[in-house]
Amino acid sequence: MSDFQITLERVTVPDPATRGGMSLAVQRIVPTAPRHAASTSSVGVRPTLVFLHESLGCIDTWREFPTFLAVAVGCDAIVYDRLGYGRSAPMSDAPRTLRYLHTEAERLFALLDVLGIDDVVLFGHSDGGSIALLAAAMQPTRVRGVITEGAHVFVEEETLQGIRIAQALMAKTDLPVRLARYHGDKVARLTSAWIDTWLSPEFRDWSIEADLQGATCPALIMQGDGDEYGTAAQVDAIVAGWGGDARPLMIPGARHTPHREAQTVVLKTSTAFVNALLEAVADK
């Protein structure tokens, strides 16, 4: 008997950016056999885990990690493709603005409104981590906790160099073909949106550090010590600016995707973090 059920659906969501509708692919993970005592303490107050993918990611690139964490803590989970990624509808051809990550945080809440979800723990990777930080600051009463890995809150030269390397790989290797397995004919548009935005002169002074003070929930801020897209200065800035309690964790031997490169560490640490949130509510 399986410890979980997984379903995939398409959801039409009002787009705060265009006031039109957008079709998003959403995966639901529902554990059927919680494994930790803390997860059974108060069924009615369990948050939903929401996973926010990276700049070239989607539901499928998370692989089994969201299921592992959902089952470990006994919480339902949502994994979704942002507009323009995976199985979701294509993004528009309009250039991204400097506030595109703010827009994605607003779209997250539009999706949660449609799904009827008001209590969440956000797990964000890279761009998804930045979106999670912004979302917690925008609507702190709806976000019980935040976990990030490789999140960015300002632009570093290391980040730009990592993107330039990815740009070269797009031109000289089969990377576009491999990405097409996940994104189909949306690859050119989504890679251009990422590369062109971050490498533009206008984006050089981008920062969301001032937004962080609006958050009030606990946060677990992780980064691989070999992250090719940023330095420990990102973690330091998030922890220093966070409005709630924030715990930093630099993971030895991991690069930009710790939930794959150091899965045991990330799963164990994230499980302890979420269970602490559950226990804090149960003790009230």
C-alpha cells in the first residue's frame, strides 16, 4: 500500500499581472500514512507544503523530493509549473520587468486562492526561493514557514557568470533538447526571459533585501557551499534582513541544487524544521 497519492490537474487562475486567466499545471501530493508523531498531533492545523521551482525548472525537475518531504511530515503538498514552464500555458512575449519575482509571488497567492489554501509552508529553489521570501513578506498571516535553497536577494557577479556559462551551454550543447523534455516548445522563450533579464544593465542593481522585513515566520535558509550561482553573502543578507527568526545552513559538497546533491541532509533538516512548526502549534 502506498504512503501517498499523487494527482495532476490543470487549474485556471486569474493573473494579477494581466487580469486575464492563466492555465497552470498543479500536482497534489496527499500522504496516507504520516510517519512522524508530530505530524499526527493536530490534523486540522497542518499547513500545505508548496514547492516553487527554479528558473529553468518545473514539477518534474523536483523528482521525488516533494513526495519524500510530504510523507515525512504528514502534510499535503502542492507542486506547480509557473506560467511559461512545464505543462502550464506559455508566458507572453513581453519583456520581464524588474519586479517579475514580485509578480510571481502575487500569482502564487492567486493560485492558492483558487485552491482554497490559506496556511502554507513554502519551499523554494533559486528563483523559487526568492519568490517564497517575497510571498512570506507580502502575506505573512498565510505563510507559516519558509525553506529556501540557493535563493537570491541581490545580484552578484558570481550569479551573472553562472548565467553566462548557462547561456554558452544553450548555444553549444544539447541543453535545449534536454530542457524540451520538460518544457516542450517553450524552451526558447523561458531561457531568453531568464538570461536576458538577469544580464540586462537595468537588472544589475536589483535587490529585494528591503522586502524581507515584512516577513514574520521562521525561515530555513540553505545554500550549497559550492553554489555556482551565488555566495554565502546571499544567505547572510537574508538572515540579517528577515523579519522573523531565520536559520542559515551552508551545505558542504552541494552546489546549486542541494535537494539532489545532498538530499539526505536537506530532507532531514527540512523535516525537523516543519515538524518544529507543527509542534509549536500543537503546544498552544
